[in-house]
Amino acid sequence: MENQLKEPNFILTDLQTKSICHMKTSGKSYKYIDITKAINKEDLDSLPFSIRILLESLIRNCDNFHITTEDIENTIQWKKTSMTDVEIKFKPARVVLQDFTGVPAIVDFAGMRDAVAKLGGNPSIINPVCPVDLVIDHSVQVDFARSKDAATKNLQREFERNNERFAFLKWGAHAFDNLCIVPPGSGIVHQVNLEYLARVVFDDGDWLYPDSLVGTDSHTTMINGLGILGWGVGGIEAEAVMLGQAISMILPKVVGYKLTGEINPLATSTDVVLTVTKHLRQIGVVGKFVEFFGSGVTKLSIADRATISNMCPEYGATVGFFPVDKISLDYLRQTARDKEKIENVENYLQAVKMFRDYSDANQDPKFTEVFELDLGTIVPSLSGPKRPHDRVAVSDMKHDFEACLTNKVSFKGFGLPKEKCKTSVQFVYDGELYNLKHGSVVIAAITSCTNTSNPTVMLGAGLLARNAVYAGLNVNPYIKTSLSPGSGVVTYYLRESGVLAFLQKLGFDIVGYGCMTCIGNSGPLPEKVDEAIVQGDLVTCGVLSGNRNFEGRIHQSTRANYLASPMLVVAYALAGTVLIDFEKEPLGFGQNGKPVYLRDVWPSRLDIQEMEKQCVLPRMFKEVYSKIENGNSNWNALYCPTSMLYDWNPSSTYIKSPPFFKSLIQKQEKQSLDGMHALLFLGDSVTTDHISPAGSISRSSPAARYLGQNGIKPRDFNSYGSRRGNDAVMCRGTFANIRLKNKLIGREAPKTLFIPSMTEMDVFDAAMAYQDSNIPLIIVAGKDYGSGSSRDWAAKGPWMLGVKAVLAESFERIHRSNLVGMGIIPLQFNKGQSAETFGLNGFEKYSITLPDRIEPHMPVCVQTQCGKEFYVELRFDTDVEIAYYTHGGILNFTVASLLKSS
């Protein structure tokens, strides 16, 4: 179902004519764009490999309309133009979706078809024009754990909860061209992408060209580890790409990150990525490409590289790119890719100078700036308790957590008085008496594609479990332990190696194949545990091998959450607390009463590597992925219609016709936004989890009230993520995170003040009161507004609440783009300025006047009714973004363009 590259229907430019070459590989003749014909050798040799991929795409797709020869020239002159915020366009080869973002995308496509039909057009013009791979992986929840049939039960419950959503997606697979759906229970999108969906090079018809993609999850960057250029975009922008639009982007600076040495025996790739994340966060790489080079790369497997690339959003870059080399080809063989395709990959990339030899310093490009890390300096680490870039060495963990307890409330503090730090609560579980304290581990999850894609750390966890069982150790039964692999291949090699039984002995039974705990689908804790936490106001902990640990994300009862390697997840589960010094204190006591230390059960790197060689085999990948698209009995039993237009069910609380296309053809007038009230007045690092949570729906929330009014019982509320196809639920879930810190009310709560009457309300209710009073809204925030997962509803939700603008000190890249895509104005304080600079408190009325001619980055005047006046930067970064805004958003702009040309 690949995208058939048509012969260009425009006059070829001279550059295209001289760049089209031919080669014969794997017994077939192909055409390809040879970038060596477009640029002199010296300039090409100095060009980062990631920019070479952009250049090839620009030349191949140049039509002097969407993509111009000026885009190509600017990219050829990258070293100079990347310093001046030059805009280019980019057409990725494909799009990757997961179900939380895939459902709203298909809902929007169905809504666009309806709108086109109502306007008298042909609805079939609404179709993906490039391959779209959708993996259903975000819905499954850890309802059942610590039993061998947990995965089967969780999958069954997943289908019970999400039957309507899944049937809708199945309809989409039939209704739309170029849409491939990987059914539930198959794995995590990024791991499936790495192990199966990735092409590396498209051999499409009679053309060869590099695989590239955008995805609707920020961790799409995981694929960079295999040498495929790809990154996360908002669902709104991805939908435009699916409709044939080029991505508008600033030609990025490229940071070279040189790796030397090799990882010491006690450290893992997880420790590497946590160290890299903290380092690059400190450097500041937001909006930049990071490209890895140096001899140290040769010591990293593709799984290691993918782990580092996966957490690219946490260190803030657009991509974390490892160009293709021989180890990449070995990985394609290990994962049972076709021999002919591997031959095409090697021959093509060699021909166009995109194949890397990391040991050859002569191949090193010229980067914007260079930083270096000696892998030998890496030590075992965790990150937390509230952010993924707050790395803590394991050796410092006990002291660090003790300090966090009494530090003032912050990303590294909980603000406990010293006299409460020793609080202990007794409870009975399964007839036994236990104590919970601050630092007690209540969730221990081997989860997330970040680590479950890496056989080294997964087998390492299994060997540690084996050694612990042999030593007579066990895990307290009240700790919610779980193992959620990113693909069926993991189960295969864990079972074949014999270590799965030992993980299960410690309670790490397989609970399903999906994001699960990492996305917040950790399921309920035992009731007695929850009660003890509440009784003692305890700061209990989750330890997970994930990539996100923001407040309120993992579980509402775990105020502290730490990211760690799968091996350390097992270690802290055995210890039962993070308040342990592994060097001095034992994990526990064996059957003979002797203390057992972590060093006694930690497996050697040699043992892990030997097991990996014996047990991770191509036949496993071939067997698992040969039947992945066939689905399972639950999926195959789903009924779905086959009509071109979707038959909306007006009583559905899952799937609802979207409200975004009512003014499809009408341009949005440039507005003077007068008398806006602040819906929220926020601080730094407000994440998309704060704005649009994906987890469970609180029984006291506006969304719960809506569902209750529609006859839905609390047990069937499901999660916000699973209901993203229904705007009525999602707008009520906007800013519904219990950890939201709104300065207008001075505490953590999903509440705000309706300022005209100074009444405290749920955020949704206040927004509706403002709409009833015809008062437009603004959000005022600090640094890094919208950080975290790319989430289109974090922009759609505020749009539905009536938010016209967001004024912040800085924005996360994807979220700023999403705001623009919904027609919300992003405004940024000038450097060194903030709300505090101007004495703002959120109770003012704000007025903004946009001039007749809007320009990217122009200064805009903000006035308050108190007489204050100051200038901020208009964060429309390109002329195309201004066009999106004037049309009321990117989707309206795109559909209007399609109608005009059809």
C-alpha cells in the first residue's frame, strides 16, 4: 500500500533534470535523485546527514508552488541560512499514528468528507495521499496484574471499553486509501515502527528515496536510531500532511553530539539516555536537530541508539539522529527484513553519500556546534521525581529523595515539614501486616518502547530476576508490578531464554502490549494501599522504564515517579523503597537470613550479551510480524460499515462529528481582541498532560457529569485518551488535571476563578460562563508551555473553551504549532521578561490589536485596562502559519485548497 510516486506533472527544473539518475539493484532498475549532482563535493561533505535527507526530498518534490527552487538553494547553503531563521517546506514520505491521536485524525477526515459533500464537492478528494501507519497501542490499561492470564484479561477489557472506537478505526481502514492499521494487542507504535514498519529506503514503483516520516506522538523520534528522519508533530499538522500539504519549518541548526569510549559494565543504554537528556536540556537544543557521531556510536546497538532517539522530546530537540551504517543493516537482517530490500538500502545510500562510517572522522560533517560525551563516564541513574531530565545517580538517590521531601514545593520538592518525614501507616493486605512510608514503591513497571525495544536491558532484567529468585528474594505483593512489552518478539525471546518465569515469580507478569503505565494507564492500586497513602499523606513512588514522569501522569496516588532501566525497576521493586543506598543496604534477606545486596544479583554485561546472541533471532521477528496485520479474534469479529461517509451515532460518547469545519471556506478576519480575561494564570513547565490529560476521568469532573447525564456508569468512563473522538468529553477534560497549578486560586486543582463574580469553578464551567457573557479568553503562562507529549486536543480543547491567545515566556515546539493550527494566537514575552516583569496577576483585562498586515515574529502591543502597555513577540513563525490563522486553522486552509483545485 505504498505511495506511488507519479511522474512530476510540472516542468522539471534544470536541477531536477540533472539530479535524476538510474541504478540497478536487487535485479531491478530504479530512478533516484542523486544529491551529489546538485551540490559540489566540498559543500556536500560538510552537510550534516540529516540535512542531506531534507535536501533530497526538496529536489524530488519541487513543483515551484509548495516547494520552490529557493527552498533547495537555501538548504544547499545550510551553513549560512540556518543561522537566519530561513523557512523551507518538507514533504515526509509517510505518517505514523497511534490510536489516541489516530481516532481524532480519522474523525476529522470523516468530518471533512461530510463538509465537502455538503458543499457539493466529491468527498473522495479527502484521502491520505501518502502511506499512513496506525498502531492501536494506547488504550490498554493495567486492570489485571500479577497473574499469568493478566494480558488476556486486560485485552478483553480493552475491547469491552473501546469496541466502538475500534470499529470506527476498522471502518477507516476500509474507507480511506493508504491507511494501514495494526490491531490492538500487537505492540507499541514506535517499537512496531522500528521492528516492522520502517522502510529505511522506499523502493516505490521504479523510484528509490529515503524513508522519512512525521508522527502524532512526540516519541516518533525513536525511528531516528535506525537512520530514518522523523519527528513528532501535532495531530492537526499530521492531518495536513496526510492531505498532501508540505510541512512548513525553519531550516534547523544541527548540533553535533560526539560519543567516545564505551559504556561501563554496570551502566545501560537507559543510563546513557538519562545522562544525555540532562546534558542537552542544560545546553538548550529546542528547535534544533541533534546528530550523533564519533567512534562511540559503533559501540551502540540499534536498540541502544533507538533508546537515545526515543527521549529526544525530553532533551528538547526536533530529532536525535543516527545516520545509517553497517550496524543498521545488521539490525535489518536480525529483524528479518527482505534480503532484496536490504540490498537496495545499502546500494542507494552509498550512491547518494548518506551511508555513514562512524569510525572515519573524515566523514564528520560541519555542525552548528559540537558537544561531547565519554560513554565510559556514565553511571547507573534514574530521573525524577517529576521531570524526565532531572537525573539522579543511583548512588545519590537516597539522599536526593530525602532532600526532595522537605524542599519547597517545586520540581524537586514536596514541601513536607521535617516532623512528618517519618510518617508510617500500617495496613493489612492478603492477611499480612505491612508499613507504607514516604518513598515506598507502590508501582514498578517494565513498560514503554523506550526500553522494551532493547533486548539488552530486557534480558538484563530477566537475569537479575533469576538471580534474585535464586537468592531467596521476593517482591511485596501489594506493589503493582507489571511487564508490558512493546511487541510480541519480546515475549518470544524472554520465554525462549528462560527468564520470563523468574520475572513472573517476582510479579512481573505480562499485562499486555501497549504503552500502559507509561501513558498513565496504570490501573487501580489495591484499595488498602490507596487508603494508607491518603491517611498518611504519603509521598509514595512509581518506578518505571518509561520516558515521562510528569505530575499526575503515572497515577494520582504516586506523587513521585522515577524513570529507570528495567533492571533498576526490578531492583527497586525488590527493595520496596527508593530510600535505599544499594552499596550499604541489602535489597532483602535470603532464605538463610543472609543479606542480599544488589551487587550480588546484578548480571554481568558478558552474560547478557551471550544470552542475546543465543535468544534474539530473525525467525522470531518473522513469525510475530507475519501475522500482525491479521489481528486477533476480537478484532476480526468487529463489525464495521463500508460506506464512504460515516454514519454518525448521535448518542455516542466515543465518536462524534467534529465541530471544526463549520466555517470551512470563510476566512477568519484579523481581529482586535479586546477585554480578554485570563482563563488561567500559570507558571513554568505546564505540560500537555496538564492541558489535556490522557488518563482516567475523575468522578467529580465536568466530563464525568456529562457522561453520567448520558447514562454512562463510572466503571465505564474509560480514559480521556480513549474518548478523543468526542469533542464534548474532551473540551470538558481540558485543564482537568488534578495537579494543575493555577495562580488565580493559589493551589493545585483543575479549577479557576470566574473573575466577574470572583467565583471558583471547574475550568470548563468558567469558560462556558465567559462564553455566555461574550468575553474572549487568554491564557498567561511561564516557560515551556505545552511541553510533554504532542497532543492535538491540548490545542483543540482551549479553542473550544473560547481561548483566543496564549501569552507565555516560551513554548514547546509542537504545541506552539498546534495552537497555530487551531487558529489560536501564540504570543511570547521578550527575552528576560515575564508576567512578573509587568506586575501582572491575571485579574486584568487584556487587549491585543493585530495590524492589517501580519508578519512572522512581529512585535504586538498588549494593553490592560489598568493602563499597562508592553510589546510581545507574535509567534507566527512563517508566512504559511499566518495563512493558516487567517483561514481559521490548518485543516480549514487545507480543505479549502483541495476544493479550489478539484
